[in-house]
Amino acid sequence: MSTHSQPGPALAPLPPRPTVTVIVPCRNEERFIARCLDSIISTTYPRDRLEILVVDGRSEDRTQVILHEYVNRYSMIRVLDNPGRIQPMALNVGIRAAAGEIIVRMDAHALYPANYIGDLVDALVETGADNVGGVIVTQPATETAVGRAIALALSHPFGVGNAYFRIGVRQSRWVDTVAFFCCRRETFERVGLFDEHQRDEDSEFNARLISAGGRVLLVPQVVAYYYARETLRQVARMYYQYGYSKPLVVGKLGRVTTFRQLVPPIFLLSLVVSAVLAPWIHSVRAVLVAMAATYLLSAIGFAIGAARKSGLRTMATLALVFPIIHFSYGIGYLRSVLEFLRGSRRAWPASLPLSR
């Protein structure tokens, strides 16, 4: 295990099998919610130590009907209302209502093996980490060229950089963030709840936790199977929102947490500046051509390597998905910075205290 992170505050010991609250934010998840809950219920963790809180954002499809059926069948499941409809608000509703000593977030768009909860709890208890998470294996939402290409892009280093929870690791290591979380409830009492202005709420919370002296552990043998977005438009919107959120975190913490978050906006800004100066400066024109050609060839090369077993249509689509991710993120990031510099966003949102 990598040991670059320093230990956080001393924590009180937990019992061998602490009570666990699972929080599942959802909205309009009729396609996935039943399979998700079935996988959670199949856990090897003792059911008498477990509660499941599904926080629904006022779904407009059959999600609530399905949830009602599960509530009637399983006493451990409760459904809570999320009037704000977005994920950080759902998480805060669930955390405030949680009875467990440990709180685990599990996404409705994923499936979980039986060992998932138990292994995360064991890692949290045994290592002294403040937050632990597993690797997510990204699955295509649809068996189409677009679906397969999106899943490949979201698990490839060229697409997502060194986001270890997406690309995987061979051994446990301290990281800057994980996809979901497994924390003691007291962690939220110490650092506050999720920022309800954020789209990338997990990264923001983990950055704040690390700044407060906490440690985040990635456990590779704990795996969740996550279903990616279905369309290119959804991917573009998601990564635009991720990019837009990052400067908010920088403003709150006063520092950049990881270099990878700067790569897309710096590259995009370099292209824009070079394109503006190219008509007047010959050397800049050459730089612009070199940057664009290198990126294009890299995208094509990585697409060929990653999708060689998935067919030509998936390969071609993957070469398109890579720039959609990078440019959407970069545009969101630069817009957020520009709005701050122009003074249209003067205050950085504060974290919320934990209160019932």
C-alpha cells in the first residue's frame, strides 16, 4: 500500500460488525433500481446490522412504484424524499436520517457483489482510513457502438487520467478521491455534509476531508459494476458540469488538489490562444498544428488500442468520445474561472453542518 498520506485524527474503536446505513440516491431509475437493490440485499453483511435508505428525487417514471414493492418486502429498506432532486442533496438527506455507525453510499446505476459492504467496512476498521472506496468497472448502458465507446472512454487513462478508482490499481493505496464512500458517521460531524452547489460532490468532499487531515483509501478487491451514460450528449453535459465544479473546490480550499484536473483546460486554452495568434505569428501556427495533430493522433491511436476487439464502429466512436470528455470538461472549467474573474460569482459555497 502507498503510504504518502499522513494519519488523520485518532478515532474511537468500532465494534467488529458496526451498524451500517446504505444511502442510495436515485431519480428516474426504473431500469436499474430493482437490480441495484437486489445486489445490495444479497450482501453477506449481517442484515440485522444494516439499513438501506433510498433517497428519491421525486421520480417521474416507475421508480417509486418499484421502491414501494421493496419497502413492503424488506423491513430494512426505507424511502426518503429529496425535494431538491440532485445527488448532493439526496446524500445530505440520507446522512441526516442515518442510524448507522458507518455510512456507505451506493449508486442506483450500479450492481454490487455480496462482499462489497463487508470488505469496505473491514478496510475502514482495520486501516484507520477516514473514507474507503472500491474500483468501479464501467459497463455500457446499451449494447451499441456509442454505449461501448462511452464505457471504454470512462475506464481508459487517456479519457480520465490517473483517476485510480476508474482505471484500477493492483494494491490498496491512498488516493485523492473515490467514486462512492464508506465513512464513519462522525466524519460528517467533523468536516460537514456535501456541498449542494457541486456536481462532482464526491471529489469536493474528499478534497475537504484530506485538507482536514483525513485519508482516503482505494481498495482494489472491492468492485462495483457501474452503468455509464447512454448518449454522447449526456457524457458532454456530465463532464461540463465536472469541469465547472472544479474551480469551486480550488476556491474553497485555496489550492489545486490534483494536476489532472488542469490538463483539459490548459490544453483547450493553449489551442484557443494559438488559434488567435496563428494568423500573425508563423511559429505559433506551427505549434497549433503540432498540438492539434498530436492530440488527434493520440485519440485515434488509443481508440484503436482500446476498442480493437469491439469493432470499427465502436473504435471510431471512441475516437470521438475522448475529445467530447476533454473539451466539455475544459469548457466548463474555463467558464467557471471566467465567471469568477468577472465577479459574477463572488462567494464560494460553504460546506453544510451535520444537523438532524
